[in-house]
Amino acid sequence: MATDAGVPPSPLPRFPDGFLWGVSTSAHQIEGAADEREPSVWDAFAAGPGRIRDGSTAAVACDHVHRHREDVALLAGLGVDAYRFFFSWPRVLAPGGLDFYDRLVDDLCAAGVRPVPTLFHWDLPARLDWRERDTAARFAAYVTTVAERLGDRVHKWITLQRAGRAHLCSATCSACTPSGERLLFDALPGRPPTSSLAHGLAVRAAARGRGPRHRHRQLARPDLGGVAGGGGHGGGRLLRHPAQPPLRRIRCSSGATRPGSAS
């Protein structure tokens, strides 16, 4: 069978043994319970006039914080192996905020669904700023807190969600409100050294946060972004796009199959 262009379709991929089938969500989009966390840069951004077409907010969203057990039951019903979710840094900073994630991880493990959390998905606490170098150190402290609490049950971690895209947005988005308020993108890891520092400190903090009983075990390979002790692994999350060569030439084909830019 051939495509309209006369090029045979690519064969279906063969997934290796141990491949995890899963689903993912974003904390700000589903959690709700905005009154149970600190304000985030998303809140500040969405509150600006004309930012959200219908004026809706994430104050309630899917109310995942209060209905997470129903959501975990849905995940188990789907038969997925893993669930990639995001810690809301502003929620972790709030009193009792980490208790929610403790319960969520327990329920996932009980349902046979592997938790694969991301430590940062652009929801910076509104009082912080990625342009300040100290924010990377604060991020490391936050990671330590999370790892100390959950590291005995979480073995795969993701540090930063699409840090490359965050850098692109902060470098190219120049719009601002009439009052000169900071846009959301200004609070993202705007320069590669800052986000790289945050990732590196997170790696070290998560390893340290796993506790003395895990320290005798080796970390994941540093060149792969290893994060967790105790046999755990982790790294940043990038987005790659499939590419089809426009012409059946070696140069075009090799360019389409070579790992390119990611966000």
C-alpha cells in the first residue's frame, strides 16, 4: 500500500517491553480549590481584561482536589499503567497542600496506576519571578519538600514541563497590558541558564530528599537527567513533532528522522 505521493507509509512502531501506557493532566486546568493554594501567575494572567474570552477562571475547574478518588477510579477503569500529573507549586506552599498529593499518590498506588508527577508546569507562585536567580534555589527547596514526602512511592519524576517552549514564549511574547503588568510568560524560565540551573538543583534536591535509607542506591544517569534515588528516574519533558520528508531524497529523509528542536 502506498500513499497518494507514492511513498509507502511508515510501519507501525513496536513498543518495547515495559512501555507505560498512560494519560496526563495539568494541575491548573483540573484541580480547582483555588482558595486552598497560593495565587499563581496563571491567576494573575487570567484576571487581566480581555485575557480569557468568556471570563472563566480555574477557581473550580473539574474540582479534582475534592473528587480525585472518582478520577482515580476512572483511570483504573481505563486500564492505564501510569498517570502523569503536575504538582501545583502554589498548592504545595499552602498549609495542607501537600496532603492532597499524598492522598492522590496513595490512591493511585492502591489502584495499580503508577504516579509520574511533573514538578513544574509553568504555575509559578505569583510572588516569585524566574528572572530572579534565587527562584531556582526556591524551586530546589520545593522539590526537596515533595521528594521527602513522596519519594518512597514515586519512582519516576519530571522536573520542568517544556522548558524550551517557556523560553521561546518569554523571548517572543512582547504584549503587555496598558498598565504595564507582567505577562505570564515573563514569569516562566525565561533564559536557558535559569531553567538549566533549576533543573540541576532539582536533580540534586530530589536525590537528597529521598532520605538516608535511599542514599546507598545509585541515581539515574546524570546525562539522562536522573532525579530520584532508590532506583528512580526522571528528567525534563520535551515536546517533539513528527516530520515527513517533502521529497524522497537522502538529505530530506535524514533531516526528518534526526532529532530536531523540541519545546
